[in-house]
Amino acid sequence: MSKYYIIAGEASGDLHGSNLISEIKKLDKNAVFRGIGGNMMEQQGVSLNEHYKNTAFMGFKEVILNLHKISKILKKCKSDILKFNPDVVILIDYPGFNFRIADFAKKNDFKVVYYISPQIWAWKENRIKKIKKNIDTLISILPFEQEFYKKHNYKVEYAGHPLVENINKFQADKNFLINNKLNDKELIAILPGSRKQEIQKILEVLISVKNDFKDYNFVIAGSSNFSESFYRDIIKDENIAIIFEKTYDILFHAKVALITSGTAVLEAALFELPLVVCYKTTSLNYQIFKRLAKVKYISLVNLILDKEAVKELIQSNLNKLNLKDELDLLLNDEKRINQLKQNYQDLRILLGNANASKNAAEIINKTIL
């Protein structure tokens, strides 16, 4: 019997973690799982020490304000790892928390695998020292990361991107539009994120263009971490559908999407959906990010393609006028739409096959043998 301690600190990590666990179980019939994650990992058999919704804080200010809470969860997690005594500790993204766990785990002689390489190529490149010191196996999901780590004389294992397999497996709900009373107009999808702070900061701006596009139904993809009343308090009396746990159906049926920067941008691109990347944070967070970040773009689509394939509206540029102009183009400009489709085809080629979770599970299996 092998024991796996898995830590995912947000919604995307929970998704990738659940798929990884499913593949590990095929290789290790007696596997036992414990860790930090969400509902999807729990459904795959993980005994949760903590739900990720208690660990997800966005931005420098929010982290500082919640340092005591984060410290308590860290302490609890470390104690839990010692008690569980796993054969391997698997860390999924979420570097602020997971780097501390990696250091602790290595000092206590546990094997450490990092699945979904932390984006040190974007900022904090000096974290390579911690990776070399504490990570036994680093699994990358982005095609350009192998070259990045090669220049640091560190070998990574490339598995491919797990979102490709998720979307390839997806089967649309044929009754989605009828069941949600959305069959009279085409959809404009709004994906405001999965963190409380970002939704509060961005959603009101995203719905500000609703009255300029009255021939479309605006639909919010809600996160199960929040109630419908949480969203209603922000959008007030706007007649907008809020649909939970159906993000892929929304993306599949939508004409265009307005998406808070994050994993959802890449998901929408893999659905070949025209989109606008939207991001706004506090002035303090933004100024710190600008000084530390070493990347030209904030969305993975643009980073992978190394060009602004999708429009990014960031901070003060995220306003009603710019949103309206960009939506007009994505709905009506055939040249722009066709160029996007070509970009998305190039993206799929770069991301490779649809076996990321299987590949990662096999890498982890070899690590603990």
C-alpha cells in the first residue's frame, strides 16, 4: 500500500489533482490519499485535512492580512504529514504555500514531487535554488518550461497540459440551454474567477456592458465556493443568469467570453471561443506585480504563443468603453475571429497530446518505486 499526500490550493489544482489521482489509482490499486484540496479530489478518495477554499487568498495585501490563518494551516498541514507518513508528497501549483511544505517535507526525508511547475519564469526566478534543494521530481505542463529549466541545469519532466484531456473528454449537455431558459438568444459568458477578492473587484465592470448588447444573454459561471446571493449582491438588479458547476457547458454554448485571467482563459481558448482577458486588482498589488513580473503577458494563451493572440484588458484599461469595443470586434469582425481560430489551432499543436494526467501518474509511480 502506497500513501500519497497531495496539496492543491485552488480550484484548478483541485481539478488537475482529481484527474491525477484517477490515473494513480490505475497504477496503484491500493493507493491511499490525504491532503488539501476540494470537492473533486475528495470525490476521488482524498481524505481532506483542509478544503482549499480556506487557503485561497489573492494578492499581496490579502495574504498579509491572513498571515495568521495561513500560518495555522501550514502548521496543521505539517503535523498531518508527519502523522500520515506518506511515501510521497505531491504539490500542485500554489507556490507560496507549497514551497514551505516542500522545505519541511525534504527536511523530514519525504520524497517530493511538484506537479505543475511554479511559474518562476514569470517572477521570483531565484526560487530555482529551493527547487533544486527540495524537489525530487518537477513535472511541467507548459512546452517552453523545459528550455527555461535547462538553462538552470535542472531537468524537468514534461507531461503535457491536463486541460487538453479535460476538454477532449467533455460531453456537452444537450438540454443545457432549455434547462436554463437560455435558448432565445446567443450567450456572452462571464467568468469572474474563483476567489472572493477578484470577483468583488471585477464582476461589476464585466456586466457594465450588458445594456449595449441587448441581443445576447449574459451568463455568469458561478463558483460553488459562493452562494447565488454573493453574486446578486454585486450585480444588483441585473437580469443575468448565474449557473453553477456548468462552466464547460457555458463555454461550449457561448459566442464570446469575458474572463478573469487564470486557467479559464486557456480552457476557453481550447474551446476555440473568442474572449477578452480581464484583470483588475488593488493599486498596491498591481504596482508590486509590475515591478516583480518578468513576462510580457498575463494570460497563458499569450505566453505560450508568445504574442497577444487574445486581448488583455488590465487595471485601468479594464473599463466599460474598452470592453464594449473589444466585444464589438469579437462579435462582428470576421478577420479578427478567423485570426483567433488560427491562433487557437497553433496553441493546440504546442500543448501536445491529451495524456497529461496519465503521464504525470507514471512519472510519480517511478519516483516512489
